[in-house]
Amino acid sequence: MAEAPGLPSHSFGSGLLEGGVLDCGDWSMLLTADLGWQRVMGTTWTEGRLETLALRPYDGPQSFDAAAAWYGCPLIAP
């Protein structure tokens, strides 16, 4: 188990969970927003630790679908 602070899946007061997990067969990536909801972040487990990258600007829930489309992997929503 691991923890990566500052990567929310929902905005305070919103009932909508956003992001999810990219299922790319032999690897996966957790998609969340950054703390300020400015960027879509991708987090993977690599060599025993979490690695997080900024993937694209966040411009609404569809931003996660766009990130998944870029990788060509299905997004499993929360």
C-alpha cells in the first residue's frame, strides 16, 4: 500500500468522482487531478515507489477521457 497526498478524485462539495484507472493490460495508471484541479495527473507504481506525472490540463471531467484516449487504454471509472 502507498500514499500520494495532493491527488484528489473529487472536489469538495461535489458528488462526482472523477478520474479512474487506465487498464493497459500489462500496466496500469491511476488518473486523478492535482490539488488545485489544474492538471490531470497519472500515477504508476514503478520499481517499488509511486511516480506521478502531469499529463494534460484539467478542463472538466472529459479531461480524463482525453488522457485515456492518448494512451489508447480503457478508463475504469470509480
